[in-house]
Amino acid sequence: MSHWNQPSALDRVPLARSEEQLDLAWRHGVVLRVDGDGRIAARDASPVTENTRGPRRPDDIYLGVFEGRAWFVRPVAGIDGESVTWREAPEGEHDPLAAAVFLTRWHATSPACERCGEPTVPDLGGARRR
């Protein structure tokens, strides 16, 4: 049976996305690096999650809480070294990895309002653009 038929293990925390809440989550979270082709930085064929360090960047995207930790994605121009796609990763990590790739690509390809053409910026930790 496909795990996609089950509720997601990634809690996207829709009501906890103020700047203060995002900064708190960042201090106790992990971050993935994902490029525009959907490649995820990896080591030994597994995605690398790094403890968050330093300040959160404006383009860092908050994925939500997975296995008790806040997960973020940092879009990068390219991955130096080993990388994997979310489909190549261990099945138990597909939820946050697929969300990371989707949101990275969405932000990269949607820099302007589709109605008026004005530039947009990430908002609510990357859950929307305004």
C-alpha cells in the first residue's frame, strides 16, 4: 500500500507562522539544501539535514514539523557534491522532501503576481507569496 494514502507525517503548522514563531522554530530546527532541479544535498545516498545556524534568511522556507523537529529548506543555485531526488530518498522522509522540492520550485518559478505582474516576495515562511 502506498503511504500517500495516509495522512501526512509533516505538520505544516498553518497557524504558527509569525516572524517570531518562525525564528523560534529556526533555532531548534533542521534545514535541507535544494536546487532548482529538485536535487537535495545528500551523503551516502540519504538527504542531509543540517542543524540551523545563524540567522534565518528571507528565502528560507518553513516546511513544518516532522518527527518532532522544525524543518526548513534553503534554496540554492546548485548542489556541490552528492545529491538525491525525493523519490530516491528513504520512503519515511518523502513527505518533507517532496514538500521541499515543490515549494523551492514554486518560489523559483513564481516571482510575480499572475494577475498584475508585480513582483512578489515569500510570506508566512514561504507558505504564500504577497
